[in-house]
Amino acid sequence: MLSKDSKIYVAGHNGLVGSAIWNNLKSRGYTNLVGRSHRELDLTDQVAVKKFFDEERPDAVVLAAAFVGGIMANSLYRADFIMMNMKIQCNVISEAYAHGVKKLLFLGSTCIYPKNAPQPMKEDCLLTSPLEYTNEEYAIAKIAGLKMCESYNLQYGTNYIAVMPTNLYGPNDNFHLENSHVMPAMMRKVYLAKLINDGNWDAIRKDLAIRPVGANIKENGEVVRYVIDGGSDEAAILKVLAFYGIENNKVTLWGTGTPLREFLWSEDMADASVHVLLNVDFKDIIGIEKYSSVHYGTKADGAVDRNHSTGRGGAIPALGEIRNCHINVGTGKELTIRELSELVVKAVGFTGEVLFDSSKPDGTMRKLIDVSKLHSLGWTHKVEIEEGVSRLFEWYRDSIR
């Protein structure tokens, strides 16, 4: 059990989920928190990560850092998505073990599940059929991460827990059009289309000053790179925004609008994560009390043998195979992308036209998760989607004022 004085390292503490976890821990009285920005600590640098753990010696780790993006980013940067995430995970998890971290919480994603998995998706459907192609590399990296946690627990008796959140949204979300997820991208597109119609160029320029937009646009047979910010001329701004389907009182979104998606407010995800970090152990997940007696073996000279343990789950044949020990985190509720767009339109106060480009990919058609394991461990969500969309737009609008 972690005490209020325990030093907790939150990797990715400036991100959507990491910042919410940081604030949740503080609100519970856990103030001995450690965080590093990407500029201060590159988690893909093995030497730098080892140096950080040598110096800080955290009691617990929350691994919320990741290289993320939506369908477009996943399609364009496939090598980056698998390599960057694998490096981050391998470096942090291996150093956590080497430095005797008591508890580690790894955050993955429900994109780990097969494209055609039975709905709602239980944890046990992992690796039962092919993944969705558009985010295969990211999914494989996250599967490797949860398997690292599971395998360290079984081999070394560690207490590393993996949670798989559904689509997240909330304060500090990523609204950059090139690599954001569906809800913030949709919200920004709708708002900018409204501002164009309103002739509110002051607000448009403030938005672009905070979040510049780049696009590779084909002109006269050649690809030209455009980057617009608050100081760009109106013609360039309109050209690049049109590339992303943002026009005067009209927005064009990718796909057919028919895929179903589940969304979880990021602060709910943070609360679930901290609940698991503080109250759930590996033995609770696999339901085997014998696992609580895990201890390391000894060498002939009486020294501790960290390469072998006795009593660990994987070493007891009678217990059978132990796998899929991760925990789904979500609401267990879903809506179509078109229905989501209607909620966004309402929140923004948009009176224009929303179109769907069916020539663009939809991604997985349905991604509803089964959250019964999470409920059995004592946690359920609080923020419903209608309230969450309104709260996200308020945050986004305030961020550019």
C-alpha cells in the first residue's frame, strides 16, 4: 500500500491523462509527485531514463506517456508509432524493475483488441484475431507493454497493473489537426467553420497562434508544404483549413459517420487509474490468493536469486495459463460519430452544414468495451457524454481567449 509520503513518478504528467492523474493524486493528499517534461527527459533515451531513476528512486510509477494520434497520424507515421512507444515502455518498465519500484500502472488503449472482436470487448478477446490496420503499430506496442507488466509479475513477483482506456477526451486535449483524435479535431473544425462564417478573424488568428496548422497540398503536380499561424494571410489560412474540410459554415468529416465509439472523460479516467493504483494488486486481478505469497528464490550461497521465484503464478502448473490480466476502463456506452458530431454542433452553436466524406477511412466500425472487471474492482464512471462534450468545448474556447 502506498502512503501519502510515497514518491510517485507520473510519466507524461503534462498530457491529457497524465495531468488529470497528477491533479487527482494531489486532491487525495499525495503530494510527493515527480514529473518531467519531454524537454527535460526524453523517455526514448535509455541512458537518460536510467539516470532519472538513479537520482529520483520513485516508490511508484504511472506510465501515461506515449506517442499518440488519430487515424491520419497512425497511417502516416507507422514506424514512429511502434518504435517510439516500444522505446518508452521498455525503458521505463525495465528501470522501474531495476530500481525496485513497488507499484507500476501502465496506460494502454482499447485499440489493442481485434478489428472484428465480439462486442462488448472483454479482456479475454485480446490476440484472438487480426487488428485494425490503420492503428496496428500503436496497438502492437501497447500489447507489448501490457505483456511486459504481466510477464514481470509472473516471473519476478512485481505488482505492475495495465489499464486499457477507451477513447479519452477532456482538459489539455490535443486539438492539433494533423495528429489529434476524433472529438477534439471535430470540435476545432466546427468552431473554425463557425468563426469563418462569423467573420471573427481575431478569434481565428488567436486559435492559430496557439495551435499552428500544417498541410501538404498538391499543386501543379507537386506537393507544397503550408504552415499557417496567427500571422498568416487570409488566403493561406482559408486554403489550409479547406484542406482539412473547414470552410465557411461547412465542415467535412472523414468517413461515413456510422462507426460507433465509446468516450470517457479524462478526469474520470484519472480517477479510475488512481483507484487502481492505490487499491488493486495483481493478485486481485487474477483472483489467486496464493500469488500474495510470491517471494524470490535463493541461490546455493543463500543470496537472493532475482532470476527465479517460488510461488509465482506462472510457476504453478495447477493454476493453468495466466493471461489477459489488464483492466478495461470506460463507460460501457457508445454512440455513432454522426451522433457525436450533433453533440459538438450543439455545444459550439454551429448552424452550418456537416458532411461526411465516405472515401476516407472509418477505422474500426465498433469499439465498445466490457467494463465488468473494472466495476467488480469498485469503480464506475461519473461524467456522461453530453455533459463532457459541453465541458470540453468550454475548456477549448477558454484556451484561446
